[in-house]
Amino acid sequence: MAEPSVDITLDEVRERARLAGLPIPENRLAMVRGFLLNALRPIRALDSRTVRTLEPAVVFHPLGPPQGGEAGGGPEAAR
């Protein structure tokens, strides 16, 4: 797997600003580039393969929630 580029060019900053609809003056692009590099540094340092994911258990009641139970979906919940 190739390492993603750690550096962000001014052209990339311009493109990100354009896509976000942010009018950034040309004389501020270098400063914004620095902010972006600092903001992305912890994310790029994280190896997501080492993070254990926790997902909530899914509970499905096809006929709606049990009597006195938790909220849920299904035809009974709409009544």
C-alpha cells in the first residue's frame, strides 16, 4: 500500500476551499495550508487498523417493540 502524501500543496488548498465554497484570499492560502497540515497531523498519524471498532447490537422486532419494551420500528410502532 502506498503512503499518502503528507504535504499539502497550495493548489490542493485552493481546490479544497473551492469545493467547500470558501472564498479564501490568495495572500491567506499559506496560513490556511499550515492550519490544514496541523489539523490533519493526528489523523494521519493514526493507524486505524489498530483501533478496535465497537458497534451497537442491532435489535429488530418485525412486528414492533415488545409490550412495555423499547422503542422500535415496524407496523405496530406506527399505530
